[in-house]
Amino acid sequence: MPSIVHIIYIPGVLLIGFAFGFRMGARAVRAELERREQARRR
């Protein structure tokens, strides 16, 4: 049986990972859209 620490720690780490991944993904998408907009202007 997992201890209470595991019940809190594992979902906490997963949430931090999802938040970090979401931030990095959103930044990459914005950079790609900006790159395409600049290429379209040329």
C-alpha cells in the first residue's frame, strides 16, 4: 500500500510536468506562427 506521500507526490510531479510541457509547447507554437507570418510577408 503506498504511503500518503506517494499519493500527494506522484500527482504533484505529473501536474508540474504537464504545466511545464504546456508552457514550452505554447511557446514553440507562438514562435512557429511568428516564423510563418514573417515568411508570408516576404
